[in-house]
Amino acid sequence: MQPKPNIVHLPVYQPGKPVDDVKRELGLSEVIKLASNENPFGSSPKAKEAIAREVDNISIYPDGAAVDLTAALAAIHGVNPDQIIFGAGSDEIILMIARAFLVPGDETIMAESTFPQYKHNAQIENAVIIEVPLKNGTHDLFSMLERVSDKTKVIWVCNPNNPTGTIVTADEIEWFLSKVPQNVLVVLDEAYCEYIENSSFPNGIKLLQKYPNVVTLRTFSKIYGLASLRIGYGVGRPDVIRSINQVREPFNTSRFGQAAALAALQDEEFISFCRHANKEGLAYFNSSFEKLGLEAFPAYGNFIMVDVKRPAQEVFDALLRKGIIVRGGHKLYPTHIRITVGSREQNEKVVAALTAVLQEIAVKV
């Protein structure tokens, strides 16, 4: 039994280390996980109530077209229902885009340090991967444009970028889209957009009116707190969405996910609370890092990437022993760790632990 040659050496996605594993391995009673950009405040009570109401329907297949949720999002975003597609998280839509548009030999362009599923799914389709280095932690749109050729099929722009947390502005992305040939699909991944209040941040969905080659990705996993239910969506022109839909698996989102997402959309009070708390958390981290003499990338999502000026793995391991799970291991940023914004209490414990770890490492040196 031989698999496709181009997948033999592909890495398997590694999620953040589970809390229970850390407790068991290190004998800890309390562990704080700020590694996977989950919402520390959970999800809307309305979403939980909607899930409970669906329990009696657990034996019934979900609506494959997610008609009610599609209609609600179409009204919110001012688009037609045939411009929306759902996936088991926005990462499944990334998979579907790669499956629908990439064939062996096609070129696809992305940042060198960005969400790894773009590269992973393009490799599965045996496309040619073109990675462009970030510039100060931000997508270098000028250099990405220079790499466009007659073989380019898809360009991926993660905004805010994961893992660095930086953004490209509305003016920058408009300039970029005006230069990209319209037969090249540009995917704007806006998984964290609901956290952003900065007026310079672009709205990828509104760009569709002018640029037919854009697909914008959104998710209910982040600010809506529905990560375990795996539901995200893409918005594009009807012909583009139809092509993606042709490779979608039937019933790919659950009854629970659809019901919870529909209810979550109706709880703006919860979303506003999460957005405000996240803003305070980012301000606290930035202030704390400045006091520690550390530099962080400008952060716009619900996470922040900071240069700890020590090998990231060493700091990660030391924090883990104190019951703090963060993210390290970014090959292009060997001294950086990424921290999800938690509750005020969690943030304070992380900063206290990081301060202690850096002092301990300094003493050893």
C-alpha cells in the first residue's frame, strides 16, 4: 500500500499541548493553556441553549446547505446566499480551495511564516509552493506580487497573520488586489477580524464588489468560542463558491455547529465583552513586555508574539513546568513565543511566570 509520493514527508499538524496531559506528566493541579487562540470566556449562553435544543435531533442529518445560517450571514454581510460556503472550521475551506483549484505544477504564493494549512493542502495537491519572507513580521505584498507568474493560481493572505499577529491595511490590500491578475484567486483569511476595531483594517467581504477573484474566510472558532464545533465559512463570488462547493463533502457541518453559530450571531453583547477584554489583555501584555525589556510584534488578534531573547524551546519548557502552555517552535523566529490573550487573572499569572523564568535563565547564564 503506497501513498501518494508527495505526502510521504508531510508533517502532521501539531495542536497546542492538552491541559490534561500536562497535569498528568508534571503532576500539576492547575494548568493555564494559552497556546491555541481559544476564547478564554467560552461561548455565548445563547449558543449553549441552542446546542441543548438540538440534542433531540442528534439522530438526524444536519442541513447540508446550512440554509438558516447562510441566510443570517448573507443578511449581515450584504451578500447573496450563493456567495457563502461552510466548512468544518475555515481550515476545511482551505482544503476545499486547494482541492478545487490546484493541480500538479500550479504555483501558489504565501508568506514564509503563516498559517501552515495553506502550504500543507497545496502540497497534497502537488502544487509548487512559493513562500515569501515576512517584512517586520508582516506580509510583504510587494514581494509577493513580484512572484506572480502565468502559473500562479492561488495567493493566501492571513490577516491578521498567524503567528505574528500583524495586519496589512485596507490601502495596502487594495493596491495589491488592483495589481493581481483577475484569473488568480486571492484568499483573505480573516479568522480574527472580529477582534479588530482599527479603521485601517480591510473588510475582505466588501472588497468582493470590486474584485471578483477574492474569497474571504471567517470562523466561529475564535471570538465566538465554538472551536470544538468546527464551523467556519467563506464568502466569494457565486461562480467561485460554486466551484468550491463541488468538492465539499456532504453534511460537513453538524446540527450543533449550525445551531450554535446562528445563536452566537445574535449575541452582540457577548462579542463586545470579549472584544473589550481582549483589547485590555493586549495592552497589559504590551506594557508588561516593555517593563521586561522585550519586544513584541504589533498584535491585532487574540494573541501576541514576543521575542523573549532566549531559545523559545527553553522558555516554553520552563513555562510548562510552571503550568503555563504557550506556543513556540517557529523555525523563522527561534527566540519568539506566541501567547493567547486570556482572562485578566490568566494574563497576570503568565506574566509572573515568564518574569520568573527569564530571571532563572539569566542566573544560569
